[in-house]
Amino acid sequence: MNFPSIKITVWDFPLRLFHWLLVLSVAFAIISGELGGNLMDWHERAGLLILGLLAFRLLWGFIGTANARFCSFFPTLNRLRAYLDGEWRGYGHNPLGALSVIALLVILVGVTVTGLFANDDIASHGPLFDLVTKHTSDWMSGWHDRFYTMLLALVILHLLAIAWYAIFKKQNLVLPMLTGKKRVEHDEAATPVMSSAWSVALRFILAGAISVAVVWSVANGGQPFVEQSAPPPAVVTPEW
Amino acid sequence: MKKFALAILCAAISTSAFAGKEEDQQIKVRQSAYTFMAWNVGKIKAQVIDRPEAYDKNQVIAAANAIAAVANSGLSVLFGPGTDQGTGWKKTRLKPEFFKQPDEVRKLATDFNREANELAKVAQGGNVGDIKAQFGKLGEACKACHDKFRVKED
């Protein structure tokens, strides 16, 4: 059966914004973290940006457009089986790719959340360091490092998959992530119903506002959920 | 026979009890040295980077001098053979590679001492921007050795 080929919006604007800001901020966090020194301040800022992006992505997975929603692409056994049998129809994340998406999100949450409590035994620590003991922070630092190694492996896998699609399947996966558009064979059954622009914009603002609030709270040591100790009164230390 | 067995037992207990005593002591002292330096690093960071408005020239000089003094105190003595194993205040995280790459160790240690001494010098000058820049270099010197010769946190 031949369907006329048409262009559809496969990735909505907030999703694309999320994706590319995540690429930039993760790349920046890696470089600043590897170089250390005074760049650690920037590593911490990059971490907060990543935290906000992840909070947004998790919310968007519930209130975003069809292809962004977890329920639409979560790699269940049935979906994976259908995909491997060549029976999967869809334009968003395919079930195998979805496995990688979920893994990337879980590992990014891991590396980011442990980083909030971590310390480098030099001069830097995450914004929530004061909420835990040094011992716990050291343990978090160990996991921060392990998640980082896993993240590097997944990023490489991600890039290899894109290269694989480009070379062997002659499919450009990068362009749709930039423009949001993808040329597909028209197949009504698989075309997601797009909601009105106003509704998407409203939900975008809502998810964005919550994400900003999360970042603000964490950057301020957990306010207002954690009671902030008042600045210690100026202690008069003896002259010795 | 009984006496002999007792002597063996005593020897066994004493050697196991004292095995690594000197190594553990070295580890303990060097852990103390680095902890003390970290305390001073923290004070400089608080005054120069986190809250420059709270900058107190004399306090920063005192902290930088303390770091330089510890760096110049001959810490290499505390890295005797076999001290990649053992427990000071806590288990050491020194990698065995430390003893296989003496040239690299010397380079990293010399870098660290140079940056620490430079920080003490810059602190005297009292220019917060200069102190901040040199403070970053010291942090990089710390990190270079941690990355190479320190076991990752478990």
C-alpha cells in the first residue's frame, strides 16, 4: 500500500529546546568538571540548569504533546516484541530507542541528584551538601562519578545509533530534532492528534514554571522545604 | 613444648598487632595534613569566591600561609613504601600506582607546592581577583593528583 508522503511535526518545540539545551549544558558540565579549579563554580551552575531541564522533561512526559509522553513510548515488553517482529508503527521514539531514552533520563537524574550532595575534597560542593553528613556526601560523590561513567557510555551509544541510522538506514535523525518535522508516509492511524497551540503553550509555561521553582529551591539549599539556619552571629574569636 | 607454643602464639599476636603500625601512623598524619589544608582552602573560598564582600585580607593571608607551610613541610616522608594499604583516621585511598610513577608524583607534588607558595605570595598583595585566579590554579593542582593517584570514593 502506498501512502502519499507528508511532513508531520514529530518533536514539539519545548522538547527540541529541552534536547539542545541539555546537549549544551551536559557538554559544558563535562568540560568544566574535568578541568576543575575555578570552573567548578560553572560546573555547579551547569548542574542546576540540567536539573531544571530534567524536571521539565519529566513533567513534559505527562503533560507534553503525544510523542513526548512516557505512556506513548514507554518500552513495554509487548511494544519491544512488536518492534523486533517488525510490526511497530509510529513516528516518535521506537521501543528500542525508548529504552535508551529512559536509561539516559534515569542516569542523568542519578548524576545530577548525587551531584547536588557531592563534594570534591578540594573547594567545591553541591548546593545541598549541608543537608547530609560528610560521610554521606562522600558516598554521593562516588555515585556521582559512577553515573558519570555510565552517562559517557550512553552518550557514545546515542551518537553511534545516530551514525548507524545515517549510514545504514539513510535516515537523518538530527534534522527532525532541529526542525521538529519529519517526512513520513501518510498513515492516519499512526498520526498523533496534535492539541491546540494555546493548550501546548499553557502547559509549556506551567512545566517551565515548576522547573524554575525546583531549581530556585535547590540553589538556595532546599528552601522553603528545609529550614535555613540563620547566618551565624559574628563570633568574637580570641586573638590566637 | 607448651612454652614453645606460647612463644609462637605471642609472636603471632604481636606481629599482627603491630603490623603496619608505622604505615598507619604515616597515613593518619597525612590525612590530618590534607584535612587541615582543606579547612584553610574552605576559608579562602568563602572569602574570595562565595562572599567577596566578607574578604578579610589578614585572614586570607593566614589561611594561604598555613596551606603553604603544610605543603612545604616535607609531606613526602608520609608516603612511605606500603602506605597504599592501611588505615589512619580512615582507610587510605592512595593508589598503588603512586609508587610505580615516582617522576609523575614528583611533578604533581612540585606543581602543588609551587601553586601553594604562589597563593601565599598573591594573598599578601591583597588583590581579590589575583587571589581568586591563583586559588583556581591551586585547586587544579589538587585535582591533578586526586585524578591520578587517589582511589575514587566508594
